[in-house]
Amino acid sequence: MKLFEELGLSPELLAAIKRLNIDTPTQIQKESIPHIIKGKDVIGESETGSGKTLAFGCGIIEQVKPKQGIQALVLTPTRELAEQVKESITNMAFNRPLKIMSVYGGVAIEPQMHALRTADVVVATPGRLLDHLQRKTIDTSKVKILVLDEADRMFDMGFYEDVELIIKACPSKRQTLFFSATISARIKDLSKRYMTDPTIVMAGKQVDPSKLKQVYYDVSKNLKLSLLVHLLQEEESDLVMVFCNSRKNTDFVAKNLKVNKVSAIAIHGGFTQNKRTNTLKLFNDAKARVMVCTDVAARGLHIDNVTHVYNYDIPKDTNDYIHRIGRTARAGEKGKVINILCEYDYDNFSKVLREHHNLTIDKLDTPQIKRVMAIKTEEQNMRRPNRNFHRGGHRRRTW
């Protein structure tokens, strides 16, 4: 705890951190907390899992006083991250009677409207928060500290204009903190207009490249699923994340893995909030070994013990590739990334190699595998005509 004591935190906050069994600050915490505690604006570049929440949480706990209105506002890109940040700040404030709440879409708005009347700290997704602003069911006039968490992800998701409207709804005299995996042009633009002489803190990568092995297989499209099933059955692993580019593919892959006796669950933005929360808990508790997901799970969420990351689809945005592979080889542990390519992935994969030429991704020969018969999801059956039969009535095997 000695290093935390040197950061200028109050004894009350030090006791809270000790209670969380955290004794050594991460790089982003060590370099940003002294500036945050002094009330300065900060731009922090640091990847998911590096401890940003504790860093800005310290500023919130030190500044916010109970029952004086909403004094801290944290914006996050996803519902899951909003819940995660709320829980983290709540744990840090265990000895203070602060009312900390999360606000996001996909759930009833009326209970939020009622809770906002007495909230001290609000962690929210931009869309639902803007809805409350338009309804005049939230008062942001007393906000002392405004945090944008995973700012680049919010902008990638199309929230740039919403975020700017929210910033304008807050008092001009406030502390503003931007945290992001990359400091993009849009973040720089916002900082010039809405921050005061910000301190820029850049933390190193948490993933150890020497412990991360990256490989790829090149197969025909109708062998992708069979190869994935084979590798999941043969590769020794702890928790596994399988990334797809669409909700449809996520459902398709998860359904077929379960049919082939692979313990798999799916998560994407089309699920209700309760289902997404329960799915993450099942995976974090290792009650399901494989989580098939869209990029909603690549950023922000705290997930430990992931030994393997599979890219069933190669992402269009090369930064998403970097965020995906950052889910493994963390905290000194080894990790493996397996890319399963077909002709539809060539352009995206070439772009990854071109824009991140420092990556070493080895090609592996495709092993002998047993073909599996793919089962379509209900959505696929509804959208497509039945092509499993020739005119003569015989079943056509497509996988």
C-alpha cells in the first residue's frame, strides 16, 4: 500500500482500496491519480483492464458529498460496462453513504427517473442519458466531475454527437477526464473545446507480446465451423472467447457448438440486459467454457483467465482486432489467438497485417477434421428458403 499512500489519497480512500485487496497501483493509476486528485483535467490512454476505473473512481470518491445532487457523471459505451463501473465505484465508497446508480437503455425508464432524484453519482450510456436530458428527468447543473470511459469505443458506436450534447449540459466549470485505449482525432478535437489544459497520461500495454502466440488457418467457408469445433475439442484451454462480426453469426456459432457438446454461451447487443448480465456471470464463474460474442465483449468488461481468443470472423476495423486479442495474455499469463480465415476474411486480415506490421501471426496447416453438420438458427430459417433438398427430395449437405 505504500505506493498508493504516495499518490495523495485520503486515509478513508486508502482503507477502501486495501479492503479490495489491491496493494500496488497500475501504471495508469500511478501516473493519473495525482493529477485527478488535484482536480486537473486528464486524458488517459490505457487499454481495457489496466485499472482506469479505480483511477477516476478515486477522484469521484474524494470530491462527491452525499445528498447534494448529481456531482459525478461517467459515460460508458455499453450497458455491461456501466454496471461494472457502478459496482467498482460502489465498492470503493463502502464507508461513505453515496448513492451511485447506473442508467442505460433496454430496461424500464420510470424506475431510473425516480432514482435520479436522489443520486450522487451516475454511470450511464449516452443514448439513455440523453433521453433523460430531453425529458428533463436528470439535473446535471451540479456536476463537478465528468468522465468519458472507453471514449474511442463510444465514438466508434456513433455516440459522438450525443456525448457532445451531454458535455454541453454540464457546468462549464468542472473537472473532465477522458479515458480511452487510443487517443483518436475526435478525442483530441473534444479535448480542445471542452477541457482545460489537460494532462496527457499514456500507459504501456498490459498484454505481454512474448507470451501471446498468434496463428491462422486458411480454409474454405464450409469448413470454418468444423475446424472451430475440432480446435475447441482438442486444444487445452481455460476460458475461451470466440469473436464474430454479427449477431446472426454469434447465435449460429453458439448454437452449433452446443449441439457438438462444447460448453458455449452467446452474448451480443440483441439480448436483454438481464440475459447479458447473467451470461457474463456464467462465463466469469467458469460455468461455461466458451463465450461466443460480438465486439460488445472486446472492450471494457473485466474478464479473467481467458487463455484462448478465436476470431471466427476477422473484424473490419483493425483496432477491434487489437482489442480482441487483448483479452488474453494478461498479468503475466500465456495466451493464444487463433484466426480462422476463409476467402471472405482476406481483405480484413490483410488490412490487420498492413496496419499492425509488428504483429507476428503464423500460418498453420489445417489438421484432419471431422465435418460437422451445421444447424441454422430460427432467424436464418425464417429469412432463407429451404435449400437443404434437391428437387428430387434428397438432403443436400452444405457444411
